[in-house]
Amino acid sequence: MNSDPLAEKLFEMKLIGIYEKYPWMHDEISMQDFIRLFPVIYKQGKPMELNKPAFELDKAVFLEVLVAFKQSFG
């Protein structure tokens, strides 16, 4: 399993930015739990696409997470 610590940290920072952007989320879930919703899993050295978490998440927020993932791991 080859990981990219820089890309992972960048993705985490983008997730924090998304979390901070939506104050309503603070009442629903903690920042650490929000970050844990999107684990980066590697298969043959490449990060796997993210799946929508079981947590009820707005489509627009999930789209932002997907964009952040693509920007981080391009």
C-alpha cells in the first residue's frame, strides 16, 4: 500500500475547510468524525474513489468533498 502523506494532509485540510463552511454541520457531527467519514483507501498504489457515507449528507456538500478529493489526489 503506497500512500501519499502530502496529498492526504491536503485532503484533510480541504475537508476541514468544507466543515467550517457549514455551521449547521457543527450541531450534527464533530470535525474529526466528519473527516473519518472519508477514509482514503489505496488499491495497487492508487487512491480508490470515495463512496457516499452512511451519514445523511447534503448532495452539494458531498460534491465539494469529491472535488476536494480530485484536487488532492488528481
